Amino acid sequence: MSTATVTSPDLHEALNRLLAERWTCRQFLPEQVPRDTIEQMLTLAQRTPSWCNTQPWQVIVTEGAATDRLRTRLLDHLRTNPGQPDFPFPAQYTGAYQERRRECGKQLYTSLGIERGDHEGAARQMLRNFEFFGAPHVAIITTEADLGVYGAIDCGLYLNSFLLAAQSLGLGAAPQAALAGYSGFLREHFGLPDSRRVVVGVSFGHPDTTHPANGFRTSRADTAGAVTWHSA
């Protein structure tokens, strides 16, 4: 369908479907994604808006042996080194934020048969983050330190575009703050300058739709819980 014949309702429905159907993939097939498909995804994400059109994101994408090498080195590193994120992780979760976090965790653990109090099982699943859930590709998204928090916000917008682009191409993706928790290691591994700040990592590839970790979907609050109207 040409752009001339696409109506506004068509665009609305297409975006609605992408947002409604996108999910976090926690188990991937080992098959590599063709380079031209990844480039399509990156081209779509590059259209992301940013403060003064600065486009602060720089993205590292791994494939093949590079993904395996990163996985091996990162797992070795975290066994003897604490995390050091460039951006502070949440100080705590309270109220509705804690409830939503618990809901997601309970759904994941229930799907995997990890019972409450099974600390060993929970630890094994936590390590899956650093195994990239078996994904053949990882993207590391960074910003320039001088751009501060708004550079990171722009990268957050880029991340959302990246995830929706992956969904539109039939790929699975998992945004992972856990990877950004080892920003110093990532700078050293990829030879990044000190001025680059790691915002987030994304594991991506073809989803294993038969795996139980991919068998649930998280809920969303309605707009009444997020929006306050002022009319006068």
C-alpha cells in the first residue's frame, strides 16, 4: 500500500497493534538475524526525535562470535566484580510500582516453575540476563556524558523505536538495564571513550515462542491511573 492511500485510522491501528503486541522476549532461538533485516530495524529507529535533533545515541550491535565472546567475558567479569552503572538504578519500589514489579516477577517465576523461596532458581534466572537469554545479538545503547539526563532520555526514546521496529519485523527483543549495570566493563570490552555513558542493552533475535518464559504478558494500568486533567 502506498503512503498516498494510507489513512489516519490505518496508521492508528498499525501503531496500536505494535504497542499491544510487543512483549519482552526472555528466550531466543540461536539462528542469526540477517544483516539486512537488522539494518532495516536500525534505519527505522534512527527516525527517533531528540533534543535539538542531537541524536545522541551510538549503538553497538554484536553478531556471531562477537556475541559469544561478550557473553563469556561478561559472565566471568560479574562473578568477581560488582555492578557499576553510569545512571543510578531505582533507590526503591513502593506502592503501585512495587505491585507492578511483583506481578511481573510472579508471572515469570510461575511460568518457569520457580517457587516462592527458591533462591537458587531465582539466581539462575537472574543470570540469564547476562547470557542474553540465548540471543544471537546484543545492542548496547550509549549517550555522550556532556548531554546529561536529556541525552539519556533521548536514548530511551530510541530504545522504544528500536523495540517497535523489532516487533514490526517479527523479531523478539529484551531491553535490559542489567547489562548497563556493568558499564565500565562494556567500555573496556568495546574500546569506548570515557565520555560515553551506557544507557541500556537489548538482546534480540528470533523468539522461541514455545519456551515457557515467553508464555505470559504483563498488564498495563489504564490512563486514569497515569493522567490528571486540568480544564479550568
